[in-house]
Amino acid sequence: MALLELQDLSLHYHTGRGVISAVNQLSLALDAGESLGLVGESGSGKSSIAHAILRLLPAYAQIRQGRIYFAGRNLLDLTEPQMREVRWRQIAMVFQAAMNTLNPMYTVGAQVVETILTHEPNMSSKAARARVEELYALVGLPCTLLRRYPHEYSGGMKQRACIALALACNPQLIIADEPTTALDVIMQARILGELESIRKERGMSVIYISHDMAMMAQVAERIGVMYAGVLVEYGCTIDLLAAPAHPYTAGLLAAVPSMADDVTQLQEIPGEPVDLYAPPAGCRFYPRCSRATAQCKEQAPPLLPCRRNRDGEHKAACWHLL
Amino acid sequence: MLRYLGHRLLQILVLLFVFITLTYFILQAMPGDFTSIYASNPQMTPEMIANLQARFGLNESVWVQYVRFLRNIVTGDLGVSFSEYPRPVWDIIKERLPRTFVLFFSANIISFYIGFWLGKWSAWYKGRAADKVLVTGSISLITAFYPLVAFMALWVFSYHLGWLPLNNFVDPILWSNAPLSSMQVFGYIIYAAVVTTALLILVSLLLRKKGVAGAKSRWIPPIVLGLALLSAVALFQRSGLLIYVFDILYHLLLPLFVLTFIRIGSSLLLTRDAVLAVTQEDYVLAARARGLAPAVIRNRYLARNAIHPVVTSLALSLGESFSGGVVTETLFSWPGIGLTLLRASLGGDYPLAVGAFIITGIFLLLGHVAADIATACLDPRLRDSIGR
Ligand SMILES: Nc1ncnc2c1ncn2[C@@H]1O[C@H](COP(=O)(O)OP(=O)(O)OP(=O)(O)O)[C@@H](O)[C@H]1O
Ligand SMILES: [Mg+2]
């Protein structure tokens, strides 16, 4: 059984200007110990999914339909106190805005200890502190930083501290939303490498969220490609990179310098991003797609296994698969 | 820290000089001097008035008076009151200032405490009925015409119900054969309050330092407070001062209540706004994601980060509490510094008016420094800016 399973999830934000369809009929499964990458351009709904899983959406967000199963329970049915036990104990998160996810009034060490003691109230604060020191060693931060306040950390240090924080309660799943945006390339590779080895060692699952296909190729075992709130392609990283089935995925790959055969061939996907206040009725990508036909305009394509499929896992939502 | 304090002190001295000069000349610019109250008295001949003016140096040029005045202040001599001649100004201020201070200081502390607490909950339950009631109430309090509220309180509690005195500082009949003056007894009350507060702070600090956890230690500060109050009562009882102490406190009650009540509104709204602003911060979302308890998020995340503007505002109003409110003190016939200032200014008693102005001005400026230091101490990001 999958550890996490999203079934038919649709999510809307009711804003002053209208209703945003941020996630549309999305289904996705993740096994224990697996790493999944969610890729997509800015505004495609990646963070919205992460927040929906942890039930952190604002009051004006509405989940119109769908279920989020985690370890057999539908998280959407849990009460708030039940949800508090799932949070961090079972599902932890590295936030996209790592800069601002720490309380400026307390030392970082105190915040990690606070988190551990919340979920393991019987632990002595001494033991908790020892655990925090281990975590800091794990992410390569000196323990002296524990007594420092968040504003005394550099961006990269904060990001590492946030990763240590995510590991604090030994969760089964970590959602890492752009975990390395504040870092230079070398540091990014190092942190991701560390996170991956921790994942394998502990048998955790990780969902990586990024718009960076190249980074995903390094870490994710499977990749889900999002476009305008829709999962347009899903598959094993190797298959997906070798033979993208959806025109959008192909476009994304062509836009990555290291993946295009030749830098001169580097292409941008033409057209404007979708207006999520009034998304197209059919395929959301059709206005920018070179292969679009009348059918694309009217009918939304379902996510179906591709023809050239090896294991039946590679799926794409397109009427005209590549 | 020391350098910062020195810098601020210098700033205060400069401001104080400007302030004193302005005060002096504004008062000088007012028509007449204290001898003009005798002008309509047919028994006072112009020669006698001129004589008086000469005696107080009022016939010399303004500049000569000003320089002499500055010199006196620097040497700590605020002069002698005209209207209560020959009482020294400092003596009068020493008597009146504590009355004002105790009233306004307590009112500020209590109202900010309640306002902060209510504001926190109001923001937490934003949009619900309780929040709406609190916000509407606060706005009514802020916009209410204060003298009217005070009159209504006097009418209800003192006149109609007869629970409280139609105010004043003390009951003169009771005090006619008191062993000590009201000023002395009041001094003892302040002394007891200061000792109790210091004790409480000390105990809380000790508890925090020892890291004594949760439920049990929660009862220690209240117990200490109870014991301190009991021993104060016992001490006053033994010295036979208890009824006089109670008389003063009894007279303090109504103005304290009204002032506190009327000020809750602004601190509540201030806190609520600050907390709501913090609610938008990423670290609050992150705290929820970590599964922290609602009480922890409310206190350690929301309220703690919202405290900055509230403490600034509190420190400023504490500084102001030395100048008191002319309105309050008039309404409740509370013989504090505000009433003194009003009477002195109207009666042409320059030494007293200027002395009162200067003293209250000093405290106002100190309040500003206290506000800066308090906020800096409370915020680790600012702590470095004043040095550790
Ligand atoms: N709190 C919110 N209120 C209103 N609209 C929101 C909110 N959060 C997200 N949205 C909208 O929902 C859509 C998806 O946003 P989301 O943050 O999930 O995108 P994302 O894929 O994480 O983008 P990025 O890569 O820039 O982080 C966007 O159109 C965004 O404008
Ligand atoms: Mg995002």
C-alpha cells in the first residue's frame, strides 16, 4: 500500500478577484522510502499541494473534492488535534521561504528542542538537546550555532537548520519545497546529497518540489510534472527524461541547459502562463501547445499510461502523446 | 550599552535645555505676573506691588531673569513657590508627584496587561462574535468623551450606590488626628508596593533560571505575592496605620478604575493589530506545520512577536504618567502634579509651574529612553544594536 495517496484532489482559492483553480483533479501515489519530484513552473500549484497535505491552507482555500490518504487514513477527515499529531511526527516539511520560517525571538536550538518535546513529551530536555546536536552534525552545522538567533544565520545556514528541523522527529515523509533555492550550486549538490543519503538510511519518503528539472534528475526516483494545477506527466525519472511523453515536459527539458544536446538549441516554451481565474475548459496547456487540435480545446485529457510504456507507470495527460 | 546610554543621556540633556527654555519663555509671554492677582485689590497700592515685584526680581529684564533661572536649575534649586510662599517648589513637587505617578503608573500597567491579554484573544478569534464585541467596545472606549465617563462613574459608584468616595486624596476628618501626614503614609505604601514587585520579579527570574517546569511552579509567584501583601498589612496594623492606608487606597480606587478602563481600548486594539500582522508571517505557518500546541503558537509566536509596539507604547505612557492628566486630576480632585501645574500656570506661579514642567519633562524623556531600551532588550535582532 502506498504511504501517501492523493485521489482526485481539487483545490481552489477564493480571493477578492475571484476563484483560483490552483489544483485540478490530481491523483498521485508515493510508496514508503521513495523520493518523488514535483516539477512545474511558478504558480503551477506545487506548494498548494504540500500545504494541502499538511492541512495548512488558509481559510479561504477550499478543497472541493478528493482525498489525501496517509498511512491508510484520510487526512482531510482528521480533527485538528489529530492532525497536530500527524504534523512533524509523521510528515515534516522544509518550507520554500526557509529564510522566514524560524521565530526571530528565540534561538534556533530552542525551537528545535521545542518541536521535539512537543511530540515526545516524556523525553528529558537534555536528551532532546543531544538529539539536536546530532542533527546539526548531520547537516554540517557547528553546534555553537544552536545558541544563535535566526538573524545571525546566513541563508544557507538557515536552510540547513530547516532540514535539521524537518528530521527532528524522524518523520516518515518529508516535503522539501525548494529546499536549496538560497544556496549556490556546490552547496545545493552537497545538501541534496546529504538529504538523499539520510533518506536511504532511514527509509523515509521525500517529496522534492522545484521548478529545476536538472536538480530533480539528480535526486528524485520518480517525477511528476505539473502544469497550471494539473499533473500532466508522471513516471520514473529515467523514462521521463529519456522519452518525455507530454509536449510540456519536452518543452521543460529543452529549456534546461544541461539536458539540451546543444546550448544553442535551448528553447523557451512560447506563450503566456494560464490565467487560473478562468482556466481553459479542455487541456490547460493547449493555448501554448504546438500540437493542439480542436479536441484539446474542448476535452481535458485524462492521465493515462503511455504507449511506449515499460512498467505501466509512465503516464501522461495528452491527446497527442509524443 | 554604556556608550549607548551616554549618547542617549546627552541627547536628553540637549532636549531638556530646549524644553526648559521654551517653557520659560512661553510662561513669560503670558500676560501679567503673580502680582496681578492683587491688582484689583484696593488695599494694595501700586507701590506695594512694585515692592513685591522688586523682591522677587520681577522688574529686571527677561534675560537676566532667564540666566539666573538657568543657573538655579543647574544647581538643583527650583526656587520658592509664589502662591504657597515660602514653600520650596521641590517640596511641593515631592508631595504631588508620587500621587500622580502611582495613579497613572498603576492604571497604565493594569490596562496594558488586560489590553494585551484581550487583544491577543481578540486576534486569535478574529471575526468571531467575541472579537467583534471586544473591538466595538474598544472603539467606544477610545471615542468616548472621557470627562463624561468619569462623571458617570462618580455618579454611579459614589453618588448613587455610595460605595466609593466622591473623590479626593484622603478623608480630612479621618486624618485630623493621624499620627503621620498623608504624604508619609503614602510613601510607605509606595515602599511596600516596590518591595513586593521587586520580590515578585526576583522570584520569577529565579524560577526561569532554574528552569523549573510547568504546573507546580505556576503557583509560586501568586503565593509570594499573597505572603508579601499579608506581611505588609500586618506591619501597617502593628504601627496603627492600617486605616489610613486603606483610606488612601479607598480614594485611589475610582480614578484608578476609570483610568484603567478607558485605556484598555487602545492597548487592546494595538495588540490585536500587531498580532494580526504577525499571523501573516511564515514562521507562524511553519510553527503550525510542526504541530505545536495552539497555546504555544498564541503566546510564544504571535504575542511574543507582537509585543514590540505594545511595549513601546506602554513605556511612552509610563513616561507620561508623571505629568498626569489635568482632566483626570480635576475631575477626581486628585491633588497631583497635573492639578498643581494647572493652578500654578493659571495663577502666575512661575517657579512652581516651570519646576513641575521640568520634572515631568525629564520623566517623559526618560520614558522614551526606557521604551528604546525595553524594545531592544525584547528583540534579539535589536539587542546587538545597543551592545550586550
Ligand atoms: N494563499 C493564497 N491565496 C491566493 N492564491 C494563492 C495562494 N497560494 C497560492 N495561490 C495561487 O495558487 C496558484 C498556485 O500557487 P502555488 O504557490 O501552489 O504555486 P507553486 O507551484 O508553489 O509556485 P512557486 O514555484 O512559485 O512556488 C498560484 O496561481 C497562486 O497565485
Ligand atoms: Mg511554491
